[in-house]
Amino acid sequence: MLQPTVASLMLNQLEAWGVQRIYGVVGDAILGLMDAIGKQKSIQFIAVKHESVAAMMASAEAKLTGNIGVCAATMGPGLGNLLNGLGDAYLDKAPVLAITGQAPTTKIGTDYKQYIDQQEFIKPLALYTSLATHPDSISDLLVKAIHTSVSQGAVSHLSVPKDLFTMQTKAKVIEKPLVIKGVPSLNESQNIKEISNIMNNAKHPMILCGDGAINSTNLITNLSLAWGAGILVSLGAKGYFDHSTKTLLGGIGQGGNPYAKELFENSDVVLLVGDTWWPEGYVPKNALVIQIDMTEENIGKGIPVKYGVVGMAEEILPEIIKAIPQERKNENWLDKIMKAKEKWNKDNEKERTRNDQPLHPARIVRAIEENVNEDAILSIDTGDVTVWMNRNFQPTNQTFLFSGKWRTMGFGLPGALAAKLIYPDKQVVAVVGDGGIEMTLADLLTAVRYELDITVIIFNNHALQMEKDKMIVGGYEQEGVGLTNPNFATIAEACGWKGYNISSENELNQVISEAISVSSPTLISIDTAAIVHPETKS
């Protein structure tokens, strides 16, 4: 029996660890891999128009599932184009594996076309990177790369010489181990007792939730009511709590609840649940901070923490709650929380019902909110659209997908494409700015190629509005921020989508509702007022 090629064994190894798709662009140095992909049915190759989109889609898959996302590209410029999406995965700690071709084994280190030391090239972003030099090492290298990514929330990378893909290998598939997670009872821990004492003595408590709070929202809600704490959320956790949650104050930072800023600054104890970031200018002045996070590396990273508890929030919180013997609510503090919530709700609703022409961003957000499913996936691009969605969208149970710390423009469409591939029965909507969509416009064709029923909603204000806002507030000349836009609906139609243009409020809800209900890709371009966001800083 013939031994498998390196490329075919790679696919078997990836399949054994749960990989279902690889995002990429075909190039000369990975032709052997593409040949192997074409000869099997287990792993789907998603051919996109630009490698940065492939890496962003892999990052989006990793964020949505917690599993490894995989992208592939040719050597040199292929890897160079992957870097933007890999930067997103790197800073948001999404487990992503990049596989790239490399010069043939006899040409490594020479003046061969497109050759570069790819391990040095990717080093700032990849926790693990290696060059395959022998066909029999391929399983060990792949498993080390995947394990590094998944266990540490990191980017890994493997370069494979062009000729190595088609060589035969004696390597065998290494099966994925079954990992059983759990924590021992914590209620006897002296540290938990100290944490409960701090919490019991708190007069002005607050809870700040991030991505890691996804499976503990009910526990957090119950704790906030018993403890008398307000709940703030980062954008990643925005969809975890229903807007009607009694103690939910909303988002933090620009686009969040502006009346929560003073409360947060004056808090004396803050409980961080799965959150590693808070914005400068909104932080507590003298609070003791308790942090719960799955990863020890995240404890105290960027935030001064008194106590860190490593583990899943849904397992840690019951132990903390049990250690609090009674309700310790400060009714005066709770009253301030409720007043801040009520005042912001009134202001927000007034903003969301404006009938400006062109349409106010907040009014568009409200229309999106009124027409998407309660469990929709919303892929939010980076820019002005991000802060308006954070400010005005009142969630039920939607999932927000976005570029967190890397904050790359152009993420909205790739994120939506990946989300629909992973969850074909979910409603998926990309909310983007005109500047962001113009960076990835070619991949409208990817949705058509793979029959992905998504909706793209464009805030069309003919500007890089967030940068324009900063220029206005800072007194800078507004150079380079104006956009020359096409008719996006016409381009969408040319790509096989159904396109819509909206210019007035009386069209808004009807068109969004119709577009979302169409069983094919749809794009809506909305004439949007160039409003300076109220919390803009230069």
C-alpha cells in the first residue's frame, strides 16, 4: 500500500482535530495541498478574493466556536496578506492556524522568487511557527501548532516547502485527546473567603463583563441583585444580557452609557467576569478589583487586580455566591444605578427616534434592532458604526462578532461569511461603514459562490467618519477622510446579490425587514447623516 502524501496526511490530521474548513487563496507554493483538498470531501476549502479576508474568517470562526480556525496561502505575499487577519486573532486571542507554502527544499535560503524567512516574518503575531523540513515530522508539527493555538488562545503557523506537500510520509494521525474540565469546590478556600469579605463590605459595587461571561449571565444577574451592583458590558458581551435586565447599565466607554461613567469611577469594588479591558478615562479611582478568567495569563493584564480567580465563570461564581452569607445591598447606591439606567434609556430613546435627513445613525440602529432575530449573529465592522451600535442597540440575545483589540476595518463582511458557514440556520447580518465594506467588497462574490444568505447593512455617510470626527474635535484639517463611493446596491446586483438603497425613514423598517427575509445575499445602503459621535475625543 502506498504511503500517504504529506498534504493528504495534513488533511487527515486536521480532520481528526475537528477542522471542517480552510479559508484561503490558491497560489503556486500550495498547489500540492490544493490537489489533496480536491481529492477528499471532509474538509471544505473556502476560496476568497484576498488572503486578509481568509485570515479574518478563520479568526471569526475561532471566536464563534472556540475551536481552531484555519487559513492557507502561498509563500511570501500570500503570508503578507494574511497578517492583518492574523493580527486580529493575535490580539483577540482567537486560536488560528495559518498554513503557508514555502520555496522548494532545495531553494530555501536562496534568491528564489518570493522567498523570505517566514518564521521571522510572522514572529510578532505567532506564538508558534515552524518550517517543515522532513515529511515524517508533519503530524507532530501540526499537532504542536494546533495545541498551542487552542490551549493558549494564540496564532500558530506552519510553512511547508512546495515539494514537501507531494512527498510520501510514514507519519500517522495523532488523535485528539478527550479533555474533561472541572474545578474542585472552592467554598473552603481561604482566598474565596477573603474575596467574599471584600464583596460583603462593598458600598459601591460594580460588575464588568466581557466575552468570558457568556455562560454565566443568569448567575451574574442574580449576584448583581443580591449584591446591589450595576452591570457594565464590553462590546463582546453586549448581546449576553437582555436590555430589560434590571441592573444592566449598558456598555462601557465610547458608545456606552455616559451616566455610568461617574458610577464606575466611584465604585469601591469591581468584579471582572471574563473581561481584560476597560477604557482610559472611565476607570474606577480607588476600587479593589476581583477578576475571574479562564486563562491565568489574563489576570491583571492591563488592569490592576487585587484577586484573580482562574476558571470558568459558570463554575467559579456559584462558589463566590455561596460564600456571601446574606444580601448586602446599599439601597442608596442601587437607587443611583437605577436612575442612571432610567436617564440613559430616556435619552437613548429620544436619540433613536430622530427623523433627520439623511438618517441619524441611532435611528438606523433602532431599525436594525427591531428587525433582527433575538438570536441573530451581528458582525460589526470597525469605525463609526461600532460606537453607534454600542451606544444605541438594545440587545435581547444576539451575538456580536467584531475585531476587538486589533480593530481592523473590513472585518464585518468576512465575519458574516464565516458565521453563516458555521451556523447556516442562524440569521447573520453584517453592519458596516462605507469605508470598511470598500476594503473587502470583492468578497461579495464569496457569498454568491457558497450560497450564503447574509445581509449587509451599510452606513453610507461618504466619509471615514470616526477619523473625521476626531479631526473635527481636535481642530485638524479634514484631509483624506472623504470617500468617493459607488452605488453599492448596483455593485451588489452585479455580483448576484439583491441590492437596496434607503434615503428616507419611511423606507427603513420595510426594506430592512424585506432584505433580511430574502433567501439570498442582500445588501442595503442607507444614506446616513455625518453626525459627530457625542463622546468623540481627538
